[in-house]
Amino acid sequence: QKEVEQDPGPLSVPEGAIVSLNCTYSNSAFQYFMWYRQYSRKGPELLMYTYSSGNKEDGRFTAQVDKSSKYISLFIRDSQPSDSATYLCAMSPSMEYGNKLVFGAGTILRVKS
Amino acid sequence: NAGVTQTPKFRVLKTGQSMTLLCAQDMNHEYMYWYRQDPGMGLRLIHYSVGEGTTAKGEVPDGYNVSRLKKQNFLLGLESAAPSQTSVYFCASSYDGFSPAYEQYFGPGTRLTVT
């Protein structure tokens, strides 16, 4: 079983929809949770970061972490065609000495205009 | 700033051939990483480095070697390529002593096909 599970999609939604992307994990030591966005044929880039449990909001994006359920989510409000990309969750138990991240498989999102 | 650059962008190898992928970063980052990305598998860490002259194994190190002789460069070598090494390879770097260590900066990737 993978440490981090993520539904690969693709997820196809109309413009303006609310999108929910999710990951589950098995390692209770994970404390740092990230979402990276990857456009086609590009490298990933950091989108959101959350430490431990709770919510974090940045514009149209909200990241949620539920450590009791080992479940993290990324919500996108008023989705735009420019949000079409692969979204990868990533997590780590520590930010010390090398900061190795464990990535999910990524969810392909397509926002139709 | 160029950020993280990777050379080459594309390569086709025959089974048994060798090659070196070059990664360069101009952000004075301490940590550098090599990942491979395969459909349905996400990013998997091959090797990483926490400083000049140091390297360590990641999740999938077999068949690869690395070197970090200069802080800004991280080389990934395939000594005897196999079809199972067909993948997209990404280099990343992080942490200049001030920026958050969790933010890794990725290069554009190298698409490698082994026939």
C-alpha cells in the first residue's frame, strides 16, 4: 500500500464550479502538507502549504488537513480554465535535513469553458 | 534568475547505453533532488543531496548514480540504461537558509526513452 493515495482522475468540471481534490495517507508522522500544481509538460510548483491540522485559505484556494482521519483536501472556488493542471499532494514528517517529500500520484483536473 | 535548469530536455537511448543528466540551480540552495515521474506513480525520489559533496539514496535509487561536486550542480547518471528507466526526470532544489525548506523548485524535466 502506498503511503499517500490520490485519485488520478481525470476530473472534468465546468467553469465556475467548486472543485474538491483529496489525498489520504497512512503515516501518522506526517506533519507538513503541501499541494503542488503541475501544468502539462512543466515541473510542479508549490501552491499551498499547511502545518498540522486546520484550514488555510489563499484567494480561491483552501487547503484542509484532518490528521485524525489522515485526510487532506484542496478546494478551488470559481474554477477557471487556467486551473486545468495536475494537482499533487505532498507531505513530510519533518522540515529538517533534506526535507524529503512523499508525493501522491496527482489528480488531473480539466476545467471546461 | 534562471531558477532550475535541466539538460537535455529529451533523449532516446538504446538498452545498455549510458548517459548523464545535468541539473543546475542559481538560487544558492543547499538541498537538491532527482525524481522520476511515471503515469499513476506520482513523483518518486531517486537520490538527493543536502550539500556539496554529499548524496543519499531515495525511494528508487537502483540503476542510478549521482554526484554533487559543486553546490549549484547535481548530476544523475545511468550506467546501463534499461527500458524500465523510461520516464520523465525532474530535478528540484530547496532551502537557501532563509526560504521555507518545504518549497522545492523544480526544473522543466527531461523526457527519457530507453528502447
